[in-house]
Amino acid sequence: MLTSGQSGKTGRRSSMERIIFETAVQYEPSRESQHSDPCCDLSEGGLYIRTNYPFDTDETLTLSFSIPQQEQDVSISCQARVAWTNFETNRRKTVYPSGVGVQFLDLSCEDLTELSKFIGAYDENKKMNIVCAWCGSNLGLRNGPFGKTSHGICRQCREQLN
Ligand SMILES: [Zn+2]
């Protein structure tokens, strides 16, 4: 029973931080085939690939994907290990589509830096909209599930209530 992130490395709390991020992942399960499928979550330790390719746990693959950075997209490629599988026959995370969770094996220092920069910055954007419950005016953003809306009260409405 292996779960992702249990690689024995300690002291990297942020490697467990996962973001919901969609990007295409190119990977080669074997020399003769190359696949491209969307990934749907990403951490410094690994990612989840949406696939129906019959991977087995502990299989290794070569993968590459790119993450958007300020100047230009950064391409990341490395060897990865299938940490867990999530297919019709062994559904472990029903909220996820069929696929596999993979663990990065040989991420370069540069790639890891880019990845952690991206994940850190991405988390900053994970904000929910706050609108005034009385008049519906926009009150800005607050930490929370990205894209969700919560309610507050604007200054004008509060003054009218007083
Ligand atoms: Zn208001």
C-alpha cells in the first residue's frame, strides 16, 4: 500500500501540497508508444494522469509537461513511477477520472524550483469571490476554493443597517 509522497523524504511539507491544474502530459510507457493525456492534479512530488492505459503500480515511465510561467512556459520532463492506479476495477478515488498517480523520480533542481514556484504562485490565485449579500456589489477576493462565491457586506449597506 503505497501512497504518493511517502518516498522517505522528510522536511518538505510543501511536496504534499496539491493543486488542481490541467495540462497535457506526454509520456512513454514503453519505447514504442507515446501518449498525451491531461493531468488533473499536480504537486512537487508528482501528478495524476487521466488515462486508460493499463499501467501497473511501480511501473516507470518518461513524462513531460509544461507549466506556464511569467516569461514563457517551462517544460518539465523526468522519469516517474506509478504510485497508485485508479481504474474501473480498483477505484480508489471515485471523484477522479480513470488514471494513475505518478511520483517524480529524477526531477532536476531547476525543474523542482520552477514547479514549486508555480505551485506557490498558483495557490495565491486560489481565491473565492466575495459579493455583498445585500446589494450584490463585488467585495474582492478571499482565500478559498477558486471560483466559488461567498457573501459579505459592503460599507454602504452596513451604514444603512446601522
Ligand atoms: Zn452592499
